[in-house]
Amino acid sequence: MAEEKETISIKLTNIRHPFDAASDLMVLVKNVLGAEDVDIVHIRILRRSIDSRQERIDLVYTLLIELAAPGNALKKILARSDVETCTEPQETAPAAITGLTARPVIIGCGPAGLFAALTLIERGVQPILIERGARMAQRVRDVDEFWKSGTLDAESNVFFGEGGAGTFSDGKLTTRIKSPLKDKVLRELVRFGAPEEILYSNKPHLGTDRIRRVISLVVEHLQQAGVEFMFNTRVLDIQVQDGRISGVQAGEQFIAAETVFLATGHSARDIYYLLEQREAQLEAKGFAMGLRIEHPQEFINRQQWGKWSGAAGLGAADYFFSFKDSRTGRGVYTFCMCPGGFVIACSSRQGELVTNGMSAYQRDSSWANAAVVVTVGPDDFGSQQPLAGIALQRQLEEKAFISGNGNFMIPAQAARDFVMGAGGATAISASSCLPGAAPADLGNLLPDFLHAPLKRALIHFDKKMPGFIDAGTLFGVESRTSSPVRIKRDPYNFHAVGVSGLIPIGEGSGYAGGIMSCAVDGIRAALAFDTA
């Protein structure tokens, strides 16, 4: 009589096959487990990555497998070093919010604000969401016009508008945070049209094209659920009485409020100055600044994929480098790498120029770019004031604007000339730059505490990837990697220290950075704000 089979769920790691060979995961798992009497009930991919560290390039999987097998077979399977029992976490509905006398207000329509709104809806509350910028379609037109003619709309641009700054980016969904809420964010994005592969890719991204569509569907869903949106509406004042939020002046309308989620991002500098007046506790924090480097994507592919470069299915290769400068103790690292992307000009104020990068989901541009940035801290800001980091950013952004001939062209220099200290400005033959590149001496753009470590780091990176300098072009300035300010908040209910009812979240709070961590921060704050 056959032994009765038991059903369990396991996690199986390091399942691999050549990237260019089609494979049936069911067959792979059966071959790996080597038990003929095992029934594979269900397989779900938990993680998929590419291993190019050997002669053969492999796709590597971590799988969640539901299987049925006799007890003896299960015992052998569970004894394997690449197997562990695993159960999928059960998501519970968040507790309903009670006792509010006014609708919560959310300021900012980026990932933090939108995911805070989604969570509040789950908790039975319909917030009011205020966004200074335009709806997606108008915002895209405004940005395209900026890149075409240099005409800046200070309220509708790469930084402000529906979706936040991440709308014009690579749409990366990677993060170093360990929160289990990451999976919730990914599932929500899939619910609104993101490809399912973001649930298991080790480097998930949406690209600027797909994230726009996803964000618009999130907004439509929230509108249908009762969230009131106020686009093209700038917050002029946050009123505080006796240390507690009392309301928001949004354009010409005053909104009484006892809870305000502040999700304005790192570029809404006027909000920081306003909070300083309202006696919220602000502190300067470290961030990073530098330049952006661009290479032909084919060069990066050859360096990373070797003989497999150009093979179907591999896509555009990326990289990450870091360097510890022994002379200064500063870290230098690549950041926001955009394979198959574009170098873009950004600004939120006339006379200031910021460099950034973006790419579409397919990453099919002929160019690859990444920020190369140096760590800076409050000691570099020239003042002990909490907002001194903003002043440093502005100083460099104003110099970049002038170096770009005053029309938002991006100052550019061959990486070799920058490293060798060659003066003058050599014409750039080709680049992906939007709106375009202006030859400049970037050595004159950066202060020495950025310039010198950056040069040494580039030499180090060139040893890791030969040709990195000679094939590269540098653009400046990359100054808004993260907020230079932190709004102090209670670690449990997220209220700002000094202003009860004000809940700073996302990148502008100084506690998050990037799409994923901002979204998680918004969820956490919306789950916790009404706790004791």
C-alpha cells in the first residue's frame, strides 16, 4: 500500500539554468529534488537574478513550492541545505480609524502620499490630497516643452506634479530597507498595471513610461474611492495653534485639519522654510553630490556580458561602483544607474540647473548613465543652520545654470579631460542629453572637497572597468540625490517633533529615499499616526 502523501510549502534556492536556454521550472524542480514520487502542486517565483560571474551566464531562481510527497521523501527534501519550510504571510486588514473630526490632508502626490492615501482608504478614511503640480498628461507636456525650449514651469516639472519626481526616472523599485511592506507595495503596483515580474526580479523597475500609466490608475482608483484631489494647488501656509496643526492654506482655500501628511519631496524648499517658521524641529543631514557620467550602452554591455553582449534576453547591462577615498575619508559611489537611458536637465526654479537620469521600461536608448557622487555632511555646509545644505545645493545649481549658457543646457566634459585637469571646454560629439549638452570645464564647477575625491574615484572605477574614463562623458551637477534636511518625528506615531498632527513622510522627511522606501514610509505612517 502506497504511503500517504503530505503537502507542505518549501523555499528552494539557487535553481539555475543558462539564460539562453528555455526551461520548464516544473522539470527543473523535479530534477533538482530527485524524487519521483513527489507531486509539484504549485510554483511561485520569489526571486530571479542573472549571474554573469562565470563563463556561462545563468538565470538564478528562488522558488516557493507547494508539494506533496510521502514522509520519507519529505524528510530527504527538508534535509537539503537549499531547502527550508516556508509559508506565505497572511495579510490582515488594518484597523479602522475612529475619532477624527476632520478629513486628513495629504500634501504631495508622489509615492509616499499616494500609498498613505491607499492605506487611509483601507482604514475607512477619505483624505484630501493636495498637489502643487499638474495632472500627468499636462505635466508630461510641460516637461517636454522645458526640454524643447528651456521654458520652465516652476510648479509643473520633473520634480512637481502627479507621481512625484520618480515619474521621470528609471522607475527603480529596489531598496535596502527590510520592511515586509515592500511586498505590499509591489503587489499594489501590479494591481494597477505593473508587470508581474517586479514581484520577483532582483532589480525591478518600471521605467518612466510604465510608471506614468500605473500612477494615473492609482489616482483614478483613489478618486473613485472618495479621495478629493486638488491639483495645481500650492500650499501657502500650514497653520499651527498651541503646537498642533489646525489647517492648511491651499491656494485661496483654507482647509481645517487636525492631521496633515507632508509628502512634498526633497525639492519643495519653500515648505522647509515654512516649517522653520512654524517651529517644527529641523536638522541638517548628510547626502551626496557630484556629476553624472554617460557611456555608450554597448560599451557597458561588452564590459559586463563579455561574449554574450547583444544576446537576446539579456537586455541592457548595469553597474555599481563604490570607493572610499583614503585622503578625505569620503565615500564615492555610483547612484541611480539608468541603462539604456537619458541624461536630463531638471529644475524647480529659474536660474538653477540639476542633472538627473531616466529611462523607459525597455531601456532601449543607445546610452547608459549614472550619477557619480561624493558624500557630504553638515560640516561641509558652511553653517550650522538646519537649511544650510539647501544653500550649498543652490550655489552649485546656479553655477551649473551659468555654465550651461543660461538656457538649461547641461554642462558637459569628457571624463578624461576632467580627470587630467584639462582646462577649457571641448565640444561633446554625441550624448542622450535632454535638452542638450554645453561644453564646460566641470573642474571649475565643483568645490575641491567634491572635485578631488571624484577624480580619484573615477581612476579607481577605471581599473574595475577599463575604458570607463576614456569612453565616458561627465555632466553636472548632480545635487539632489536625497534631502539635505530631516524633519524630526516621533518614531512610533510619526508626528513631527514640535507640531502634533503634522506627519512628514517620504523623501522630503529625510527618512526615506527612492520610490519603494517612500511608498513604505507612507504606509507605515498611515498605519501608525493615530496610535497613542
